[in-house]
Amino acid sequence: MAKEDNRFKVIYEQTSSIIKSPIIQIWLDTETGVNYLFREAAYAGGLTPLLDAEGKPVITPKAER
């Protein structure tokens, strides 16, 4: 049996009032601290690093991971 990998965890979810499944999520890479924005639309989705106002990746401090 493979070891369970908990590298990524969902730290935020936003749903639609029409569709009850999550359509926007923020994923945290627990090893690097980088936050990613995931967007779901029907049978498609996209993932991109979440950026701050200066265009740098949002990084969660080690103590908060």
C-alpha cells in the first residue's frame, strides 16, 4: 500500500449558490508554503500560483502550515 501524501491541502473553498460543489479553492503546498488558486468550471479546471499585489507568490509561513 502506498504511503499517504498530504503535501497539498485545501485552505479555502467558495461555492456557487446554484451549484453546491466547490468552484474556487486555495490549495497550500505544505512543503514550500506556496498558495495556489484552483478554479473549476464544468469538466475543466485550472491551477495557478496565487500572487500578491507585487506579483510575487503568496507564501504561508512555516509556523502556519
